[in-house]
Amino acid sequence: MGRVISLTYPGGNRVNYSYAVNGDLASMTVTINGVSRSVLTGIKQFPGGPVDEWTYGNGLKRNLSYDQSYRLTGISTPGV
């Protein structure tokens, strides 16, 4: 599908992307000085629409709300 799966910066740090079966971005991991860390996981999108939610590497979950025209109506991060 022509998706970027990895991006390496001149200093050697790397960002890896993984995708769901339908091609949507599913997670992002960074590797800095040889240590890999999850940045985003559980990225979910509405079919054919915008991102609905994701989980940060620290475990906090971000939720986005939209109206019927997919206009953003709210952002929440429970626990913050």
C-alpha cells in the first residue's frame, strides 16, 4: 500500500509504524540510543473517517468526539 514503516533520522533515532489490516495506522514505536519505547498504540479510526482514540506510551488514553459531519466536538484524556 506504499505505507511508511520506518523512518531513521541522521542521528540514528528511528520511528517504526505498524498498520491494521485495513491500512490504518495502528501504533508507533521510537528507538532512541538503542532503546525502543511505545509512543502510541491502539489507534482506532471511524470507517473512512478520522481517528477516534489512541493510547499513549504512558498508558493514558485519548478519546476524540465528532458530530455527524466528523467535525471535532471534544477531546478527553481520562485520568488527567
